[in-house]
Amino acid sequence: MKSNDEINAAIQQATKQMDILISDTSVPKNVRSAIAQARNELNSTGEYVVRVSSAIYNLDEVSNDINLPQQARTMIWSILSQLEAIKSD
């Protein structure tokens, strides 16, 4: 089981990656909006498992958007992988 510090560090890392995607203008606006919503849910208050699950749901919804550039898709998959690792502990 991970400590709160490890969980918070992992969430901060995922948040930084989401910020990069949100500021990337090559990413479609609807995808950036979904990523921003996922970031907000991840950084809200409440049980971390619920917050991480909500963020995963939002990111998974847009990860297969046909207009998503490949590098952004890869980054979303990386974030999803990090979040799944947090959730599984």
C-alpha cells in the first residue's frame, strides 16, 4: 500500500502532464476541456480512489478521439497508466 505522500506525488505528476496537454493547442478543444475536468476532479477533495476513478473515466472517454494527435494520445495513455497504478494499491 502506498503512503499518502507517494499518492500525492503521483497525482501531482499526472496533474503536470495534464497541464501540458491542456496548454497544447494541437489538441482539440473538446479533449482539452475533458482533460481539464479530469484534472479538477483529481485535485478536488474527497477519497482519492473516487477522484482517481473519475479522472480515469474522463480521460478514457477522449483517449480514442479521432482528431487527437498521436503524441497527445500517448501522453493520455501514460497518465491513465499512472492513475491506474494509484487506484490499484
